[in-house]
Amino acid sequence: MPTPAQIANLTRLCETVLEPARVLLGLPLHIDSGFRSAALNVKVGGARSSAHMEGLAADFKITGMLWPWRSIN
């Protein structure tokens, strides 16, 4: 269960990164990974200092796009 600080980080990530990317691209984002507890991070082989554990990172794919950053630049 994320802490209130981690929830605040997740909210900010969604509002300032993920939703603006979705709007800019006009395509849905498929979120593969967001918040991870320390135990889950170990199980998936995440880095010891993974930003996922603080709610500061998300891994996502955009259906139909191989290189999304080329569209954002």
C-alpha cells in the first residue's frame, strides 16, 4: 500500500507527465508498471533505488508507436 507521500507523487506523475503525454499524442497509454513496494521491486528485479518505489516512475507503451519520443520532440 503506498504511503500518502507516494500517492502524492503518483498523482503528480499522472497529472504532469502521463496525462499530458496522452493528450499530446492523442493515443491511449498502456501502463505496464507504476508504484512498486520494496518487496515487489525485489521480485521483479528492479534497481535498489528504483523511482517506482517512491511513485515517481511508470513504464508504458503506446499502441501503434515504436518510438514515441520521436513524436514528442
